[in-house]
Amino acid sequence: MYCKVVYDVPLDRDFDYAVPAELEAKIAPGVRVTAPFGRVLTGGMVVSVSEINTAPEGIKLKEIASVVDPRPLFGSDLFPLMRFMKSRWGGPIGQILFSLVPPQPYFKPDSAPSSVVIDVKTPSFALTPSQENALKTVRSFPAYEFHPVLFNGPSYTGKTETVLRLAGDVLAGYGQALITVPDIAAARQFIAEAEERFGAANVFCWHSRMLLSKKKKYFSAVSNGLPCVVISTRSGALLPFKNLRLAAVLDEGDDNYKQEENKPYYHLRDLLLFRAKTHGCALIFASAAPSLEMLKLVQDGSVQELAFKEPVPGRAFAPQIKLTDKKGEKSRFLSDFLLEQLTENLKRKETALLILNRRGYSNAYYCLNCGAYAKCKKCGAILARENTPEKGDRLVCKKCGHTEGLDQKCPQCQNLIFKSRGGGTQKIVTELSKLFPKAHLLRLDSDTLKTKAGQGFEALNALKSGSADIIVGTRLASGALRGAKVTLAAVLDAELELDSPDFRASEKYGQMLFSLRGHLSGVVDGRLIIQAADKEAYDYSPLLAGDYAAAAETEMLLRESFLYPPFVRLIKVLIKAKETDLLNAETARIKRLGAGKALEVLGPVWCAKKTDVLKKQYLLFKTDEARWLDLLASLDAFAPAKKATVKVSADPYDFY
């Protein structure tokens, strides 16, 4: 007997092995094995088994050393899912498979609980007509049939409660349900509510920062078909469900649902559309501000829309919305009106949330005479200024970690006077501490969430309890407002949101504003302040009227006019090399691949920093629905020169 094995390596191919007679009964596709790979025994996965040796004549095959699993861990949809992910986003088959079933000895199937006690607690409060209609519609779907649905409506219209009731139905019927949220912060806030309703033993929380011991337990339980409700970030959609009856995506429009920084590349929306169809289950997308891609699916009839119109009892308020300048007489970062409102909030002992989508103290430290930036003496990168209670005010290289003091000498003009330029969340906290010395201030961004000792987790708890006076966060904070006791929210820099090199910039900005507006519609005297230098740069009239459909329609017309998704497909190809000549040569070769398959090729766009060792640029291919899979396959199969690397991203979200 012979078999083909793949490994978790960036090689898009399989390897032939002979199967010893004593292992023949244990070998099957999807089973993990150990086999000689190079000079060592390495964990791999069997992808096919055959009685015929397909290796070239005269080559003696190595033998499989051992079989790790008594049965395939993932299930029958492992290989169809792998093929779908490869055709849709590209990547080596081995790396895709091992993202679904991690390499041995990571998980074993015998560690899962064998039984559960189901006790679903359903709240007794009355539902709105929209909730009743949604429950009736979804419950009427025939079992084991694929039905994608969009719950579309403002915040506090009961979309999440409806999803939880449907998940309760699934758990009571001993099925498996998946509910995804955009990020870890939202998952940690949501898990307590789910455990109270479904029982802690029946709720699994899945995200990248979980303990390995819990991952083993949950992976095994899901793989064995144990009834459960999984609350997860996007990676939970890759779990080996055996009895998936409901999948739900909360805040569908969030761009965190796209993974393109690490392999495998995928978008949760399209991945779950495939998996729900394979399992034959209901798929629910819930959002107060759906993505244009989702709205296009609704227009095309691929997804059924259910409108949520009525606010839940006690949540029907009209928030005040005010546009102001970006700075005032007392502060370079906070308008006079915002400072007045913060003062009022402090008197009322209410929590305020300020959003600035930039971390840190300041993004640069520059010579006041000639404008030259202070640079790292080790690697030449631009130094950033940081100010922490533990380490004080200093300059830090974000590239190599080298630190320096604030006393700098300009290498160009020998000037000794330097000044900070720009500001991030840390800078705003420092500014507020001077203006409101007695206020309890917290930061909520990816830096403060890196460790449990960081104040990010305190800020998450403070959002719900109202124990902080002012929380300063990045856009991440706007996704953690479920149940938050925030009465005042402010976006500190509209231009920062709108001026990014991303055709989705205005859509993302609008989604954040409508998310904040929706939350403030559920609290008494909710106020939203938007600081902008140019108040005509964005059409705020739909926001003032609470009409997201109007904002989305305007954006949809612009996308169609300029031929951008969802009306075309985009493929981004990032090329890296040390030498400029090699970089340009490889870029030209890739550009020729698009001939006849792309509607337009944009670029190359230079995207490397001056301090980067590798030179980088990317091409952007625009293509239509009929030709894009063929073009993606050609680009994915492209073999770059030895000293160059290529990364292919289908439907890219990152343009930096």
C-alpha cells in the first residue's frame, strides 16, 4: 500500500510513501502520521491512499514511521473545505490542512467529555414584532437545509437576542451552534452572557490567546460532536464541527473577519457560506451596518434579508450628534465643546469613550529647525515617543526595540531642540490627565490588551460597569460597546479615518459612526461628537437621520462608478526583493500573467519604508467574476526567482 502525505511547509505539493503492512489498517485520508522528511521524522497528514505506486520508476520510497490518530479528527468535509480555501484564497495545501488539523501531538480525540447536561435559560421578557418574525422564519426552515439570512437593523433592535434564542433551540436539540464576534475583546464580553444562558459546561470560547489545555479540550469536544455553543473570533469557523445546526456572524461588516496577515488566508463570510451549505444548516449574519458585499448578496437574492425595525423596550432614544473642530484653545487634540461635555460627564459620574485609531504617544520626534526625524542608531528606523509610568518618557524603535533618551542632536543641522509630531491614544491620555487630574482614565487598544496585567482588560470591564470616567481607545473599542454604560462618545480625528489608502475607508468610517450612534440610541442623553477639520469631506446627513441604507446606497454607486468590489474582484500581489532590478523584473513577469484575465492592472505601488532591508511593491488586479478564479490560480502557482518572494491576497483589505 502507498499513500501521499503533506506537511505544514510552504511547498504546494504532496510526497509519496510506502505503508508498512502492520500500519495498513490504520492509514486513511485525514489521519496524521510521522514520516521521514529530510533527515528527521516529521508530522504530516495523509491526503490519499492507493495500491498503486505513482512515484517515478527506480525511486525507492521511504516508509511511514507511525500513525498518530485512530481516526480522522476533522471529518468528511476536511478535504472539500481545503480545496475551497485553496481555490478561493490560494496557499499551499499542507499549510491549509494543518490550519484545520494542527500537527501532532497537538490534539487527541480521547480528551473530550462524553456527556453533557442541557439546561437552556430563556428570558421571559416580550419580544418585538421583528424578533417574533425572525424567529418564526428561521424556525420554519426545514432541517438540514442551507439558509443564509441577514438580520439588518440598528443597534438595540434585538438581533443578538434573536440569535441567542435560536442557539438555545439548537443546544436543546443536542446540536452544535457557532456564534462569531469580530475580536477577542468582544468575545470576552459576550462569553459571560452565553454561559449564564446555556451553562458554562456547554459554552466554548475560542480565540488565538486561549490556553493550549482549553484548546485541546474544545477541539476534541467539537470533533466528537458534543452539543455546544461556540463563541469565537474568525478562527472558530475552522473547527471540526460534526453536527453544526446554526452559524451566526455578529457585526458582519467588521473587517477583522478577513485574515490576510497569516496563512491560511480567508474571509469568514465566504468561508461560512461554504461550510453552512456543506453541513446543511441555517446561517445568520447580524449587523447594524452590513458590508456592501453582504448588501450585494441580498440584492442578488443569494441571502434573505429580515429587517429589525422596532427598538427593544427602554432603548428608544435620539442621540445628539455634533460636528466640531479638531482642536480648541486649551488642547491641540480636543475641541472646546468636547472638553465642556467631558466636564459635564464627570459631574454626572458617567463614562465617556474617545476614539482615535492610532496607538502610542506620538508617531514621530523631529528637529524643530530642519524637520529631520530622530532615527534609531542601530537600524535607522524612525523613533517613536513613548511615555509610561514604569519606564518614563523615552524614544523607542518599533522595528528593533532599541530605546534612547529625549535629548537628541540633529545629524543634519546639529540642532538640539526636538518636538513630537502627531498623537495616539497614549498621548490623549497624557493630555487628559493634565486637563482632568482627578479623573479615572483608561486606554483600550491592542497594546493594553497584550497581557492580562495591561489596563485593556480593566477598560473592558469598565465599559460595562461604568467604573472609569474616560476611556481612550482605537476603533477596537467601538466593537466592545454591547451592554456598555457609555453616554458620551467622540471620534477625535475624522481625517485620520478617511485619508487612509483604502477604497473601503469611507465605508469603515460610516460603519463605526453608525455603531456609536446605535449604542447611544439605547441610553438616556446619549451624545456623539465628531471632530473634523473638513466637515464637507463626508456626508453626515444619513448619520443624523439614522439611515444606514442611504449611506450604503451612496457608497455602492461610487464603487460601481469606479469599478471596485462588490462589482469586481481584486487580487493584490506583494513582491519583495533586496535588489531593485530583481524586484522590477519579477513585477513585470507577474504583470504579464494578468494579460487577458484582468480588466485592469494597477501599480506597481511602492510600499516599503526607507529602513526596510527588503524593497517592496504591489500590483492590484481588477477582474470579473468569470475570470478571477483562473487568474488567482495562475498567480498562486507563480514561482518567483530565488531571491524574491511573492504574496497573493484575494479580496485584500490591507493596502499599507
